[in-house]
Amino acid sequence: MKNTEIAIIGAGPAGLSCAVEAARAGAQVTVLDENLKPGGQLFKQIHKFFGSREHQAGIRGFRIGQNLLEETEKLGVNVLLSASVYGIYEDGLIAYIKDGRDHTLKAKKIVIATGASENALAFPGCTLPGVMGAGAAQTMINVNRVLPGEKILMVGSGNVGLIVSYQLLQAGADVVALIEAAPKIGGYGVHAAKIRRAGVPIYTSTTIKEVLGEEKVEGVVTVSLDEKWRPLEGSEKEFRVDTVCLAVGLSPLTELAWMAGCEFTFIPALGGHVPIHDSNMETTVPGIYVAGDVTGVEEASSAMEEGRLAGVACAESLGYFEGQKALELKQEIWRRLDALRTGPFGEARFRAKNEQLNARRKLA
């Protein structure tokens, strides 16, 4: 059995940011990730980040990922890849599989930064080859350099649907249309404007009625929805496409937090059931922290800030920071987090995150 001071499960934006902060303070850090490469969603994001300079606006996601990886290497962080964690037990014991063998790791502090998974959508033909998550399509074009299809229908107008649509266009695909069940576009107007300028029509109050094809996607029939989200008879449209991409939301990957015995609360705005945590990102189980989309689905910038917060808090609890220094660092991170959660798209997240903190106070 191996030992470490801080074990971080997940080498995405939150996990790597956490590792950098904790290792910079002097802590021994081990990061585990089930994938072949670290970096998580950052390496699929070829677009430039929004926001302010302190939130790395104007820098492409994969560049941010490269910078984080370089920092972890310089700081001596131990990154275990192709390591699938399947259990968290008492006294900080982590069980994982690597190279086909079972391993254990004992940690003084554990940070769960497992991210989120794509939601599915049920409709006739949804299991046909050619129906996939928008994130899967993004991985294919930006990581593996493979087009998922030639003619694509995107379902969902949140930022993921809008951004991936534009990236599919850049990769050479024909995005025939984007449909959204809600009566208005869910993502930033600037992203919607980019694909509209490229000739992609956006149909709101519209959903899939069925996918056509016997052994693969050959077309899609859509239908309009009324103000009560009921299909309008006679409003069907048919699109000849070979691929359907679903960008219909994400759900936090919380299985390990459930297994560890963390208390949960249900917050729809954050993706469903999420682990309750305090202002240090520590859950109701002492010594177990959370960061990133596992705490509720947000943007990569928020995930990185939560990771930094958890990293500082873990290092502080192990004695690597004196109280005042840790307080100053955490206050600065919270200031940046609060800035990310302002505005029309952030207010709901801000209220939801406060609900998480209030749930912890009620348990205390």
C-alpha cells in the first residue's frame, strides 16, 4: 500500500488546480485519473475563455491545460493515469485499478474532482449509431481529429451546444440545424451569433420526434412545442442528417462521494444531487473535499477556482500554511469565484452554491 498526504481523484481543471496549490505549499500530492491523458475537458476546448484577465480570458482551454500540467510536473506532483478509483473507505483508504491490478493508496486528505457526465435524451431511434453526446463529438474532433459525421443536427442551445456546433463547422462538418426545447436560447448570445452568421438555423421550442434509419442515423424528424411543452400536430420538419449530437445538460459524477458517506442535497440548477460542502470545499465527512463539477455543474473557470480553494484548505489543514496566509489566499479565491457567478447567467449558480453552504450550516 502506498501513502500520500493529499490524494486528488480526477485530473481535470479542478483536480490539477488543486494539485498545484497544495504542492506549491509543500504538500505531497498524488492525482489519480482513469484516462490515458490528464487535463480533462480543457484539452477539448480550443476556444478562448471569456471573462476577465484574472480568469484567463483570451487563452484557449488546451493552453490552460498545458500550463497546469507543466506546473504539476515542476512541483513534483505524482500523476497516476489509467487509474480507475472504485472505492473510498475509512481512514482515507482509496482502492483503484491500474494495469489490470488492484492497488490501494492511503491519504490524509482526499479531494474528489470527478467532474460530470453528459445527460441522455430518450426518443425513437436514440440508440442508433450516430446519436452521441456533444462532448463525445468534441473529443472526436479536437482530441482524436476524427469527424463524427458529415451532416449534423445539434440538440441543445446551452454554451456546450453552441460552442461544439461552431467547432464542428471549423472541423469541416455541416451543422444542418440546432434545436432547443425551451422558448429561448440557453447559452451566451455571442456563441449563438457565431453559428448563425455561419448559416446554422436555430429553432427554439423544438424537440426531436424521431430519428430515421434502420442501422444508423439517416434523418431526423423534429416537432414544435407549445407554451406547455406539448408537441404541435402538423409542425414536423425532416432533416437529412447522419449524426445527432445531444447537448442536454450534465450530471455530477458523485458515486465516490456517496460511497464515502457524504451528505447530499438536491439542487436542480447544479445538476441534481450534489455533496454538501463548506466554504473550504470540505464535505460532511472530515478530510474529504470536493471541487469542480462534482459539486454542481458550472464552467471550467469556476472548477479551477474551487480546485485552488480545496488545495489551499487541504494544505492549511496539514500545517503548510499559517492561519492568516491561508485566510488571505482563500478570500482572494472566493472573490474571483463570486465574480464568476455574477450576471444573468451566474445568479442562479450563485444562489445554488449559497444553498449548498446553508445546507452544511443546518447540519452543523
